[in-house]
Amino acid sequence: MFPSHPASLTRFMYDLMIIGGGPAGITAGIYAARQKLNTLLITKDFGGQVNNKAVAVENYPGFEKISGLELIQRFENHLKKQEIEIKIDEVAKIEKKTGNFLIITKNKQKIESRAVIVASGGDPRPLEVPGEKEFAGRGVSYCVLCDGPFFKDKPVAVIGGGNAGFEAAIFLSNIAKKIYILENSPQIRAFADNQEKIKKTGKTEIIINAALKEIKGDKFVKSIIYQDMITKELKTLEVKGIFVEIGTQPATSFVKDLVDFNERDEIKVDFETFQTKTPGLFAAGDVNLGKYKQIVTAAGEGAKAALAAYDYLQKLS
Ligand SMILES: Cc1cc2nc3c(=O)[nH]c(=O)nc-3n(C[C@H](O)[C@H](O)[C@H](O)COP(=O)(O)OP(=O)(O)OC[C@H]3O[C@@H](n4cnc5c(N)ncnc54)[C@H](O)[C@@H]3O)c2cc1C
């Protein structure tokens, strides 16, 4: 039996449902619409992680330097010129029933689709150390673009020595007095151009082999304690702000019964079609086990997943 028809949608049954409005989902939407699939894209927001980007994007072909917000606005405008339905909502669960997918949203809407592309990316990965939850919003931040300006002329720490951590520190170098970057491995993982930019700031100290142990303060953050992983010595840094940049955790709870995961909870896919272990269910972008998580790779995977979904649907009919 069909679920009750949500008033704002035009169909009981879609060919394809895309979950996510980041680079992967938007690109999948453009490709699906151009293949004339009856497509619904459901997303909590447009832009995904690109909305949190503090410095300009310099590695998306065709744009030597463009702000993340402008780039994603262009993606969104392009999508909205296509014949595609868009709904702002959160997917709570996907089930597969009698060959089709039943999608249940947070607003309790039920929608059916013949194929699904999961492009739900990830949310910031938490530190999981004492003091993190207590001081969230009181010195601990997961968005340097949103909260960085509160730390004018103050010492701050960025946790994570990857590209996101380095870019956060580059952004903060125009605001904060001193920036520490803590990395818990012996190597820095940020790209070479970001490493060069950090050197030029003149006020960033990189501490490798540093395992964060605790965040301390009273009303607001006052210091952090980390362990030198080589000497095992505990050290204290007096900082007013902590920016968490240790990567993302895939947003997959709504699909967990239909897919397999790797050890990082990323969805396993076949890299030719981006199909999961469930026929007709695809996963593109940061949500899958792909190693190089970038805007251009997410967009490329969105395109491939949409074309693979089209082939899958052609074989069904
Ligand atoms: C700080 C930072 C800087 C970066 N800088 C660069 C850079 O310079 N160049 C570059 O190429 N890459 C950069 N990246 C990486 C890039 O942003 C990601 O690889 C890319 O955004 C992944 O796209 P995505 O579509 O897979 O996922 P996301 O961008 O995470 O988008 C996921 C979408 O899914 C939606 N969603 C999630 N769960 C649900 C649900 N249950 N229901 C409905 N919707 C849902 C979200 O609202 C969001 O719209 C950066 C990342 C960060 C965090």
C-alpha cells in the first residue's frame, strides 16, 4: 500500500530520491534531472561542509579563488534551474519494501522511491575528552567561520593538523594573538600550500605527537592539557578558544540496516557504480569509504552515482 501522499509533493513514487544538498547531492540532482528521472532531493540545508569553510576555495577547476559560500550558491542556482523537486527536511529512516524504498522524514512524511542516492556527507567529529561537552559554545567550537571572530587578540588552539585544521589557523591568524595547532600523529597531513601559508602567519606553533587529554576552565575555557606521545609528559597550554578540526563522522544512522560500513563508519560501495550492498541504493561523496574527500571528488561521485542509478532504473523497467 502507498503511504499517504505528503501535501507539498507532486508524486506518490519517485524514480530517484537524493539525500543531501552538498556538492555530491547537488551534482547528482543536476545529472538525474538531465536524464529525465522524476527526482526528489531532500536535504537539511544547501552547502553542507562547504558552508563552514573559512578561507577561499582554490582547488575547484574553473575558479582560481572563490569563497565557499559563493561556489555553493552557484551549485544551488544550477540545480534549481533543472526539473527536480526539492524538499528541506531530514531523512530519519530508509526501508526497502517490495522492491522500492520507503523514506521516512523527521517531519513524519513517508515517500517512496525506486532508487536512492545517499549523499549525506558528515558532521564534525567530536574530541571525546573531558570538558568538551561542558565548554561547547563557551570556548569549544566546531565552526571557525562562525566563532573565530569572538577570539580577537586571544590565544587559541586548533585541534587537528589536516587541511581543515590548517585553514582554520590561517583564518584565525587575522584575528587571534597566537595559534597552536595540535596534531596527534608524527606527521602533518595538510597539503603543501597550506603548510606554506601557515609559516607566513608568523604566529602559529605546530605541536605534533600531541594527544589532547582535557579541556579546563570555569565559566569559559582557560586551558587545555595534552600529552606528549613520545615523552608521555602532560603539558598545559593557556588558551581561550579551541577549534575542533579532526574530520567528520559520516551521517548514516538513517540507512544503517541497508549498508555495510568500514571501521570509520563510512559506507562501503562498489567504486564503479557507487552502489551499496542493497541494489538501487547508492552512496556518493564524503559519506562513503573513498579516501580523498574534496568538493570536486564529491561532485564527481554524485555525477557517477546518478548515471549508475539511471542505468539501474533502465534495467528495472
Ligand atoms: C573546514 C573545511 C574546509 C574544506 N575545504 C575544502 C577545500 O578547500 N576544497 C575542497 O575541495 N574540499 C574542501 N573541504 C571538503 C569538502 O567540503 C567536502 O569534501 C565536501 O563538502 C563533501 O561533499 P558531500 O556532498 O559529500 O557532503 P557534505 O558537504 O557534508 O553535504 C552533506 C549534505 O547532506 C545533508 N544531510 C546530512 N544528513 C541528512 C539527512 N539525514 N537528511 C537530509 N539531509 C542530510 C547536509 O545537510 C548537507 O547538505 C573542506 C571541508 C571542511 C570541513
